[in-house]
Amino acid sequence: MSIPEKEITIYDIARELNISGATVSRALMDHPSVNIHTKQKVQDAAKRMGYRSNQLASNLRKKKSNIIGIIVGNLNSSFMSNVIFGVEKVLSDAGYNLIISQSLDSVSKEIAIAQAMYNNRVDGLLVSLAYSTENADHFESFVKRGIPLVYFDRAWPHPECPSVEIDNVRAAYEITSHLIKQGCKRIAHVTAFKLSSVAADRFKGYRQALEEHSIPFDESLVIPTQLTLEAGVEAAHTLLNMTERPDGVFVTNDACAVSCMQELKRHGVRIPGDIAFAGFNNDTESSIIEPNLTTVNYKGYEMGTTAAQILLDRLNNANDKKGRKNRLIQPSEIIIRASSLHQG
């Protein structure tokens, strides 16, 4: 077994060039007190000898890591990919590196990631909460230390932490109203097990639409799930086993809606003939499934760039609180497709 090579230090470079360690250190930091020829000799030697700068020690001295953390529920949607694309564009242009972690919609994993981000001294944090998160106490250490934290998509209200969201209540109200206008009178709602944040707002919009159209709320039509592909299949069987099946279904996200539709179709259910369907997020699968899925569209890239820009503003103007908005609502729109259009 080969023995690992010894880590090269600034003192090894100093001995090689017969200069002081302080001069090497200043040269590697491009300090103006070191002449250009010495800087070049030091940089050439460092490269040749395989020197690695101790970034952690440097960060501790500067009290800055130039690293931003981002925590998301899942990376398995085109929406979230677009969000991260927008975030990375803004932060990269500003000289920051991005550490991306997914909680897999588990609050315990989210807590562990938040602690790791804090311990690794990120300069700021962007968060889209897990569906199961019922409070945001695990982010208080960032707030207390003055580390900027911005929520996006799935947010937690906090006076020190701005958020970028859409009006989920309004969007869910509009998409449920659309199903009602198509003639649906018995609309099921597939949602999250724990009604926190986004899921709660979408449930609220669903109930508001029923109430305003004089349709009684039926708790047996609310199906709590993990909102995964597998959960969509399970939800389909719940619908199939109902004595009186619904004539419409509104699902809190597209992935779950698509797998639910596929399973119902395998059991001979006609969509939208027997059951009209609507999802949320306008993920790629919504325009691939047949029939194409009616959904709510909101722009991930713009949400990402906006959240990142707010975070940069907090980093660069930490003490300037004038004119700050704590909650930015971005526009959304219903995309009506064949899955919800009852015929005849």
C-alpha cells in the first residue's frame, strides 16, 4: 500500500525558494507589498510542489466562506432544477459557491442538514421546507448569528427571514374552481400527511372554492399521502375503492397526480370522461402524460434568481433594513389541458 504524500505547507515553499514564510503567505494572497517577480516564483513553486491553500483557516480569519447553502425537499422536479439554475447563476456571478442538499421531505434530515450547514459556516442559506416541517426552530441559530436566511416556495413566516412564494391559496382556489366549472361536483383532494406551509395553503384554496360554489366539504375525499410517485398509485386505489367515486381530483403536485392517473387508467378509468384531473407545478411529466395534465405554472428560474438576489442584498447590506419587503409573491397561472376538460 502506498504511503500518502506529506501535505505541502508555505514553509516548504519558503525553504525551496530561500525566502520567509511570511513572504510566501503574502505572495499567495497577492499582497501588494510583494513584488511581481517574487509572486510569480512563489505561485510557480506552489503549483509544482502541489500546495493546497487551507481554505478553512482562511475563512476563519476572514469570517467569510463565500459558500451559500441551499436546502430543498427534493431535486426530482423540473421546477426545482430551474430554481437551482437561477440561484447558481446569480451567486456564481457574485463569486459565491453553492452547496445543495435535499431533505427528501424528511424533517429529521432537514434538521441534520441545517446543523451541518451551520457548522460549515455558510455565509447564507436558502431554504424550501420539507412537507413534514411543522416549525422552523432548527433555523434559529442562523437568525441569532445574523446569517441571512431566505425561504422560497415552501416558506416559514419569520420577521427576519424574507420569502419568495406564490399565492398558493389563490392558485388552488382557481384550479378547483376550474374543475367545478367543468361540471365536477365531487372533487377529491390528494395532499400531504401534515398540512404545513404549501400543502395547507393549497388545501385552504380547495375548501374555499367548494364553499363559494356551494359544494359541501366531504372529509372522506381528502387523501393524505407522501406525495411521491408511489403515493399516487396508493391514492388511485383509495379512489377505486370508494363506494361513490369522485368526478374530479386535485393533487397538490404533478408527480403524484401523474402516477395516480396512470394507475386509474390501468384499471379502466377514463380521464377526463370518468374523472377530471388537475395537478400543481407544471413539471415536465404534466405535458407528457396522456391526456396532458391541467396544472399551475410558476417560474422556477425567476424564483431562484429573486431569492438569490435577496440573499445577496442581505449579505451586502446587513444593517440597512429600510424598504425591505419580507414576503414577495410571484405570479402563477393555470395551464388548462385535456385532463380536466369534460366533454359533452
